[in-house]
Amino acid sequence: MDLRESINNQTDVSFMFAKHVFSNAIQGDTNLVLSPLSIQIVLGLIAACSNGPTQDQLLRFLKSNSIDELNSLYSHIANVVFADGSPNGGPRLSVANGIWIEQTLPFKPSFKQVVDNVYKAESESVDFMNKAAEVVDQVNQWTKMKTNDLIKKILHPADVDSMTRLILANALYFKGEWSEKFDASETKNHEFHLLNGWSIQAPFMTSENEQYISAFYGFKVLRLPYKQGTDTRCFSMYFILPDAHDGLPALLDKICSEPGCLNDHVPFRKVCVGKFLIPKFKITSGLKASNILKGLGLTLPFCGGGLTEMVDSPFPENENLSVSEVFHKSFIEVNEEGTEAAAVTVTVLMPLCLFVEKKTDFVADHPFLFLVRDESTGVVLFIGIVMNPLAG
């Protein structure tokens, strides 16, 4: 499988996961943002230390043929997609992986090699048995630093105890300026239609410049590029807007159920705009992903017995490690200047026993889907829905 196909598969997995998360949020009229990519990187790290049916199930879930293929994909994403573009006038990007391991347990050499060379993870020996609360503070400080203070806490004291053996974490950060910024003095309140039929007044950005917009049956797509400078990559934000005010659920089904759908609906040509309104918004979301992953068929990492390639231990109970919980938190802010976003995924492991050529309108005045994507590779960094731009 070539790299492009691997990225397409990774994007399909992202949308599959997002659909299951968003379906509940839509019913609750709740804004949401997440980074399935961050979750997949942590799952890739888990896959690298698994074997047998557990590894097979992880590979199927991640739509990958082998651990080598998976390692190659995430190494490329870390080294190419998340290479910082700010020195060249492009977006500021970073990715970080961290591992906290019980001090009485040594890594298996094969897993340590993957940790160091593929995921470039910082690893630290800690005392879970006597100082679990201090480890929680360490992970939260790491989270705060790696997300540029956007996400200050991912774990609570009750999430980690003396039986915890490892914590695996991933953090992503993105900050990009629009290639054509919006004039803040032109931002005005307009009506935004909620899914329940009510409407609110919210601040909308506008512009008379030509925009990358394509109209399709039942929906429109807007692509807003970020400032590129001399960076060879091109990042964009997509707004995927249903024609009907209550059309987001059906649109979400379509986008998330058709493999490669995003690539088939990319606006490549600028068009003249008529009425053009985009709401400002800021969203912080947190979720426990374990039940979602299990509902999608990924069960064996939570059952124990398959994560045997991570640590060496003379104690039999440590050979039965399992994932006890997957925590995920994301933040995004979209305003006249551009976009700032971050995400963190933390996994806690412990022994199982414990645990058209005309003017085109684009008025985003009703619930819509959005995403941030690297155009050069097709990797989707963040996905979200806006149900109410005034809600955090």
C-alpha cells in the first residue's frame, strides 16, 4: 500500500470515528471538536506493542496491513505534516508523544526502539505505586506545555492509581493565519439557525473577495487556505454546509459513509461571492473514547492478553496489561486572523484484573461540519461541528 492510500484510509477512519461521536452531539445541540488523528497515533503506539488477535484487530480498525506500514504512516505525519512551518511563514505546527512507565518495569528493547525512532516519544520512569497523584500533575503539565496552554488538564486524580503501569500520550498543536484575513471592522451580528428551529444572534465574518467554493447536490463546500509563505505545504480549513437548515445529520451520514468523499468534493477554483458569512467560534471538547472505540469493534486492547510486547516483568499480572481508558480533549478558535487548535489523547494501561460561474452565496447560518487539512498529503488534523457558535 502506498503512502497516499494509507492517508486516505486514515482519513476514512477519522470520519468513521467522528460520525459516532457527532451523532450524539447533534441530538444535544452541542458544538464539538476532536482530532481522530491524535487518537489514531496513540492506537498505533499500542498496536506496535501488541501481538496476535489484538494486533490484528488494531490493524483492521486502523485500515493498515502491517505494523511497518502503520509506523511508516505516522512517522511521515510527524516528520512532514507536523513539521513547523512558521520559520517559512506558514502555520505553526507541532506533535509530541509521551510515555510514563512504572519505575519497576523496563521496556522491551523492540518496543523502546519504536518509541524512540518512529514516534520519538519522551519516556519517563515514575512511581505509580506511591506517587500516582504526582504523575497526574506531570501529565497535565506536559499537556499544557505541548498545547501552548490551550489545554491545561487532561487527567484527574481518580484517573490514575497505584495499579497503573503505563500512560501513553499524544499532543497536537496548530496555529495558522488566513492567506486573506477578514476585516474585523466588518464583523457583525447575524442570525444563526439552530437545529431545533430556534435562532440566535452571533458574530459573523464577511468578505467581498473571491473564494474557493463548490456547490454540490444538497450542500456546498468552502475551502479557506492558510498563509503559506515559502512553506511547500498548503493547509486549509473546510466548511461543509448543508443546504437545508436541518440537513447536518444527513450530510454527516454521507460524508462519513462514503470512502474518499472529501477528496471528491475539494473546491479548486475561486468564484465570485454574493452573500458571504462565516461565524466566529471557539470550542473546547473532552470525551472518554473507550466506549466509542468498543462500539466500533475495537475491543481486544481493553480485554488484556494482547499487549505483551511493551514491558519485561517477572510478575505475571503485568503480562496481562490492558487499556483501561482513552481520554481525549480538543480546542479550536476561528476568528478574523485565522485558526488556533490543539488536541491531546491520553491512554492509561493497567493489568486487566484491575480495571458554478455565477456569484455563489455561502452563508453558514445553520449547523455545519468543519475540518482542518494538509492539502499536500490529504491528512485531516481536526474535525468538528458547529451547532451554536455562541456556545463554547
